[in-house]
Amino acid sequence: MKISDILEEKVVLTNLLGQSKDEIIDALVTLISQSPKVLDKERVRAAIFEREKIMSTGVGNGFAIPHGKTDAVVDTVAAFAVTAEPIDYQSLDEKPVRLIFLLVGKDNMVGPHIKLLSRISRLMNKEEFRSRLLAAQSPREVMDTFRQEEASYSEM
């Protein structure tokens, strides 16, 4: 499964306003809750914040991947945001975050969830790709950037 298969323009935000990690996560959970795949917004929110308590999903290089698994979704849902300002995310490298990819998987679909997390991480480890995402002015530009990058990976 490609990232561009689960991510749509309507769940991509550029210049997302927010002062804290919690505000940003809340905004993304609210965004995905519009999907018919989400059965219970509050249980999705709880799953994300429970995972965040274990260890920050701010993985470094200005990127975070808040995620969780729950039976409050019928299928994988995702959202992506570029924040207007850097956010203190308690990241592993202690640097602020501007790129956030929210991923929520069905609790009994562990394998696909882990594969998607791995793909997202692999893409986001590329500095040039992160720079292009930061420069994107619209959800369409963000989606085009993901599609172009995935097209360069034959295994995707």
C-alpha cells in the first residue's frame, strides 16, 4: 500500500496553526474524524495520546508521526500537516517539529500498520523530500510531492 493511497488532499493541511503538540494532534484527529472510516473520534484521540505517553512520536529532523491502533476505525486513516511555526514536540532529537503525519490503524491489522510506519519513516528520512514538503503551499502540492517521491521507489 502506498502512502498516497491512504492520504487525500482533504486531510492535508499547510500552515496549520497551533502552539503545542496536543493542539496539533487534536486538529489532525478532528480532520480525520470527518471520514466514514472513523467510528469514534474520542477513542481515536485516546489511542493516539496513549501511544504518545509511551514515547514521543517526534522522531527527529523536524518530523513527527503520531499514530495508534484502535477498533474505532474500520480501516487505516491518515492526515498530514505542515505547521505554520515550529512546535515543541518533545522530539527524540529535542528539535521542534513542522511536519506531522498522523496514522490510525485498525487494532487487528498490525502488519499493514507497521509497514506504513516504515514507509513513512523511510520517506521522511530524506532531507530533500522534507524540504519540498515544507515549501509546499497547498494540499495538492503536498500530495504531488508524496506521489513523485513514491514513484521513485520501485518497491512501493
